[in-house]
Amino acid sequence: MDLQDYTKAVDVYADSVYRVAYSYTYTKVDSEDVLQNVFLT
């Protein structure tokens, strides 16, 4: 996967991942941490 593909995947899935994370954590900061961890690993 090149940088362009990675960027496209983040653009497509970031909102959905954030919403799912928020439904579990109920905090903005923790949800953002989960979002970063999903796309960095």
C-alpha cells in the first residue's frame, strides 16, 4: 500500500472508526487515541 492508498483509506474510514470508538469510550480524547492506533498499526 502506498501513501496515496493509505490516505484514501483514512479518508474513507476515519469517521466510521471514530464513531465506533466513541460508542465504546464516550470521550473525545480516548476516541481519537483509538483512531490513531487503528491507522498506525
